[in-house]
Amino acid sequence: MNTFTKGMSDSGVVIWRNLKNVQRNPEWLIGATAFPIMFVLMFAYVFGGAIGGPGGDSAQYREFLIAGIFAQTVAFNSSYTVIGFASDLQKGIIDRFRSLPMSRLAVILGRTAADQVLSLVVLVVMTGAGLLIGWRIRGSFLDAVLGYLVILMFAFAMSWVGAYIGLISKSVEVANSAGLIWMFPLTFISSAFVPQSSLPGALRPIADWNPFTAAVNATRDLFGNNAPTGFPEPSGWAADNAALYAVLSCIVIIAIFAPLSAAKYRKVASK
């Protein structure tokens, strides 16, 4: 068996092990779905009339909202990657993996890939929640598939960031905070809930070039969900090429954090 085949086989075993952990701890899945559903209900029905554009067009705002909630959900799911690695380090599981004749990359890839399965399940739940509040996909079937693929690719990129944070965290308690604190500026300084052009001062260019904004705008465009009447249209290269920029951003994030995570794993696994 060559190195690549062995690595993929070992990754499959680690993926199954991590999914079994979710089965044994269903509160992870409940937490991953409950919070985004609450965000949908809160923004759609509590704030929707106030920020849904002139006249408070809450129906249009709900369609505008869902792509942002999708991206926010999968971004926050990377915190499970953070906590998973920190927990394995604290419990000595990483030491056990080191003693086994298995690919070192399989441990990281197995964790990040397993979390994509969790993101996929959560997206199915969120799609159902969106449909219940009146959201619809207005684009073609192919565009809808591409929209979901953009979100899942973004989720995969975020999981590599989570992997690195988890590996550098000293404890589960530190990981729990570190895995979430950077998510708030990432998700709120963006076009997830309001048009990015409405943000003041220096926040606007940050939002314009935020990879999160690109993922949201690309998904929104592919779903055919137009902004409410009166919302300013995003402009600039990143907005005009949202899908391309989203994909390029994900590739760059993975290219940076995958080697960093692998190097950090080699370091902690060699102690």
C-alpha cells in the first residue's frame, strides 16, 4: 500500500472515530443546530421589520438573511474542530495516535473531514428552517448545488483554522474561548446581516474584502436571493467576482493553515 493510499485509509478510520464521538455526544449536534435556528428566528422576526429595508420588507429580508446564517453556522462549527483537538491533546489521545503505525496527516485530515459531515447535516437542518420561514432558492438547480458547495468549501477552510487553534491551545477551556472569539468580527463585519456598504468608516473595506463576505455574497447570488428594496448593491472587484474571490480565499486559507497545522501536530506529537 503506497503512502497516499495508506493516508486516505487511516483518515477514513479517524473520520469514523470522530463521527462516533458525535453519536455518543448528541449535545454537540443539538448545539450546532439550535443556535443558528435561534439566529434565524431572531433576525427574521425580531429585527427583520426594522432592518429589512424601507417599509420593513421582512419577507425579502428573510431571503437575504439565509445565506449569511448558512455561512455563520459553518464558520462557528469550526469551534468543534478546535475543542476536538484540544480535548484529544489533554486526554492523551494524540500520544496514542503517535504510538500507532498510522499517517500523521490522517489525524488532522480525519478531524477536519469529519467536521464537514457535521456541517452538511447542519446545513440540511438549516435549509428546512429557512423553508419554514419562507425562504426559497430562486436560481437553477445547478446554481443551488454550487451555492452549497461554496458554503462547504468555506467550512473546510475554517476547519483548518480551527485545527491550528486547537493544536496551539493549552487546554480545552482555552480552546473553548479561542475557538469562538475570532468568529464574531469575522461574521459581523460582513454582509451577513446588513449590506456591507452600510458599515461605517474603516469597517466597510474590511467587510468588502472579508472572505466571509465573499462566501455569503456568492451563495446569495447563486441562490438568486436579492437584497430587499432599498439595500445598496455591493460594488468593487470582490463583490463583482464574489464566487471567484470566495474560492480563492478558501484556497489561500487552506494553503496557509494546513501546513501550519501539520507542523504543529508534528511538534506536539513528538513530545
